[in-house]
Amino acid sequence: MARVVTLNVGEKSVEMPVTEGTEGELGFDITKLRAETGYVTYDPALGNTGACKSAITFIDGDKGYLRHRGIPIEQLAEKSDFIEVAYLLIFGKLPTADERKKFSQRLGANAALDPAFKKVFESFPHDAAPMAALSAMINTASCFDSTVADGDDEQFAEAAARLISKTRTIGAYIYRMTNKLPYVEPDPKLPYVANFLRMMFSTPGTQYEVHKEVTDALDLIFLLHADHEQNCSTSTVRMVGSSKANLYASCAAGVCALWGPLHGGANVEVLEMLDVIHKGGMTAEQYLEQVKEKKVLLYGFGHRVYKNFDPRAKILKESSDKVLAKIGVKDPLLDIARKLEALALKDSYFVDRKLYPNVDFYSGIIMKAIGIPVNMFTVLFAIGRMPGWIAQWKEQRDENVRIARPRQIYTGPTKSDYLPVEKRK
Ligand code: ACO
């Protein structure tokens, strides 16, 4: 028998059907609540609201599980790569060899930017915030492709590859633009990450040498960021997409949401925090005292959903040791990060609040080690997250959901009359 939850509100009673997810998550369907009782739910920050059903990513925040289309992130990190995971997220299954080849060819064929993009880049100041430029340029891409909102599956597959590929080129060009360097055309024969590194770091007249340990490290970072269900930026993509805004416009909005220091921008804050501790001659203990006095945050710690280790942080912690050893970088910031983590994990402030390292705690150290400047960290997060945003936009489009339109509890003045200017105080 179908389960229901009965809610009594004053004289009225409403029966709400229970929806159960495949991993046992339960939610009761409140869609008739307002019509039948006059009440709405009040859930600031939406921590108790299931805004959609989704078959893409599963997180169990208490156990520290993260799975894409059922496959644990640990297996994907060990056996797969970013492009395969992008395909898995967007198309719902691991690609066959032929499907993978076709997808890679599509990525290669769509890597170059129309020459008009360079004119737009040239109009930005060199110290433009990279995330502002990224969002603007993804919208610029939409000026060159207006078909994706209503397109068929084939058009969508092309648009998805175009957006994933061009976002990577745009990311590299933002670095070139802010560093006043000439743009390097993509090489369609190179794999995704190697192509990115070449466009970032080639110098005129020299052949850029792609190091396997560097491409592997960056591939892992992209893979670990590829999707994370209904976080702030993904919910933004869905919100914008619910108005039937096109894929580019929706993902450009996601970039803006990701930019904030409490979300994707935390990877920049982590490095700045470690730098402040290092350069200011502060000890990890002294910094944590300030955190506990609520003067500063311990960036890279805490998560709305994980009340246990973020599994991505575990993978990156192990990887940071290996990457730094392989490329021969000794970074004192890594020692500070380790110290902060060790102290925080046994300190009651963090233990009682279930605050553990999140993905941003170690990603910046790896990116810094492979030569990515700090102000580009969140851009790289966005490049990694693009497949997730695209998958979530598609899932919503295919379900033809209603436009998202939350309610509010109004707390402003009750009806009052307009005062002419001479009577105002
Ligand atoms: N440092 C210090 N205190 C913290 C931290 C932190 N990083 N995170 C949470 N707390 C405290 C809160 O102030 C709150 O304290 P209180 O009970 O005394 O009021 C308590 O822990 C509980 O906070 P939550 O409800 O778990 O936090 P919330 O869900 O509102 O926020 C967030 C989650 C934004 C991630 C928060 O933990 C934070 O600001 N972390 C630092 C920024 C960061 O690393 N963000 C990246 C998140 S991962 C991602 O987006 C890719």
C-alpha cells in the first residue's frame, strides 16, 4: 500500500504521499499543502527540501558516500577519467569504446573559439576576476548557438560536447588574457586535459611538454568535481533552466553561484588562509583559536551534507602526497594543512559540529603544485563541474518540470499609503 504522511493543521488535515528513493531516502510530497491548508513550508537555505528527483548522483553525508549513476567515486577515481565520467553523468551509462571515441572527437572538434571571442576577451581589463570573465564568455558562447533549448538528443549531445570543450578553452584563455599572453589555438589531436595545459602554459616558439603526472593530477581534480547533486550552483542551474533558459545561460548562472567563497570559491580561500598562517608566522593552534572565537572560518572544512569525511577530500589528500613527491615540489603549506586537519579532527569545536575536510581543503595544494595560479582555482572547479551541470539541466529538461517559483513569508509593512514628497520626514 502506498505510504502517506498525514499532517493536521488546525481543523484541516492533509495526506501527503511518501516518495522513496532507490537508496531509501524518504520525502513526503507537499505539492498540495498550500492549496489544501493555506500553509507553505518555511525552510531557509532549503536544508530540508527535496527540490527534485534525480538519478544522477547519490550522496550519503553521514557515511561519506558519493556515487555517480551508482558507481562509487573511489572506483571512478582509480579506474576512470574525467571525460568518461562526464559521459556517465550526462548520458547515464559508461560509454562503449565507440561512444567514447565519438564523444572525444566531438570535444576535439569543438575546442576552438570563434575569432570574435578574442575581441570580447580584449575588451576586459587584465585584472578582471576570472570567474566574471568565465560566466560572461559562456554567455558569449550562447550567442553562437541558439538551438539547444529545444534541440533533439543529437543536437543536445553536440551542444554538451561544445560547452565542455569550449569552457576548457575559455578557461585557458582567461589565464592568457589576465597574464597578457598570446592565445594558443587548441590542438584537436590532444586529449582534453593535455590540451588545456598546453593552451595555458605554452610559450611562443617552444613545444609545450605535457607531463603525465601533471595531466593525471588535473584529470583527477576535474573528475572529483564533476557533479555533487543539488548544491548551490547546481540548484542555480536548475532554477534558471526551469524557465527554459538555454544550456549556456543556465550554466553561466551556475558559474556565478560557484564563485562565492562558501562554495567553489573556498578553494581560493583555503590557499589564502594557509598563506596568511605561513607568512604571518602564526601557528596552526593560533589560527584554530581564532576560528573557535568565530573571527575566521576554517576554509575547506564543513559541508551542508557531509557530516563525515568528504570522500573527495580523502582521495585528494592521498593524491597530494604522491603528486608533490612525483613532481618534486615541497610545499610548506601542505604541512600547515596537515597540522590544521590533525588538530581540528580532535578538537571538540569541530568534532561536536561534525566538521570534516571538504574537497577544497587539498585541491588547491595540488593545483598550486602543478603551476595553476590561485585566482584560477575556481575556474578549474567550474571546468570540472560543467558535465554535472549539463547532466542536471538535461534531466530537468527531459522531465519537463514546471518553472521553479518558491514562496515566501512576507515580513514587511502591512498596507500603507503613498506619501507625497513634501510630507515625508
Ligand atoms: N569553520 C568554522 N566553523 C564552521 C565552519 C568552518 N569551516 N563550517 C561550519 N562551522 C560552524 C558554523 O558556524 C556552525 O556553528 P554554530 O553551531 O556555533 O552556529 C556549525 O559549524 C554548523 O554549521 P553548518 O550548519 O554545518 O554549516 P552550513 O551548512 O550552514 O554551511 C558551509 C556549510 C558553507 C560549507 C560551511 O561549513 C563553511 O562555511 N565552510 C567553509 C567554506 C568552505 O569550505 N566551503 C566549501 C564547501 S564544499 C563546496 O562547496 C565545494
